[in-house]
Amino acid sequence: MVVIAAFLGGIVGGVPRDLFLPGRAVQAQKANGANAEEFLLLDQAGKARAGLGLDANGEVGLVLTSKDGSRTLTLSADDPRAIKLTERGGRVLLSMP
């Protein structure tokens, strides 16, 4: 009786959920790995200080920002300038191929 009640309860709850809230396919992850399009490292105030991710063109990059936000170091295997240090106004302080 309990098994039948559990079975019927699962069907009654599951069918409407599938109709109104269709799920998205999720890929399995390794036990010691993580999959994401972006990883952010936040300081105690919640400000992003480092990021690893993909831009709109699918290019990968690592961005590190100084504590006061005045300088940004960018590393990108897809950009012709693989290493770039810029100041807040956008002026390039250092650039290396």
C-alpha cells in the first residue's frame, strides 16, 4: 500500500512539473572537477578581483584587478597581446605578445 501510494504520488507530482517546468539537460561532472563558463574571485565586499571565463566571441581570458581597481592584468591565449596591464582609464601600461 505504501509503495503504491509513493508511486502514485510521484506520478501526480512529476507529470505537471515536466509539463510546466521543462528541465535543461545537464552534463555530468567529475567528482573532483567543475564545469562553468565563468569563475569569479570576489573580495570581502563582493567586488570581483579575478575572473576566468569566455567572452562573447568564445575567447578565453584571465583577468586580475588591483585592490583599488586602478590596474587590470589580462592574460589571453586568443588575443594577439597575450599579456596586457592597463590602468583605469584604459591606457596600456604593459603589453607582451
